[in-house]
Amino acid sequence: MTLRKGDQVSHAAYGVGTVVMVDDPTAVVRFDSGLQEVLLSDLWSRTTAL
């Protein structure tokens, strides 16, 4: 999965968030609870196919 700044993602513990930056193998994501640095492998893309 390739993520970019602004992408919407889901995380099992933090819920839905927006990618702030990616620094493989992690990403900084803004969740309702605040900023978190999480492993890319723990994220699911919220993008839907058209």
C-alpha cells in the first residue's frame, strides 16, 4: 500500500485518521485523539474504488 499526505486511513486502536507524513516503515497520522506514529502495516486505506 502506498500512502501520501492527506490520505484517509483506519487503525485498529486509533480509528480513522489523516496521513500527515510517511517515513517508511511508519506514518504520522492525525487521529481524533491526536498525532500518532504508526507502522504502515497497521493501517488500512479508506480509499474506495470508483
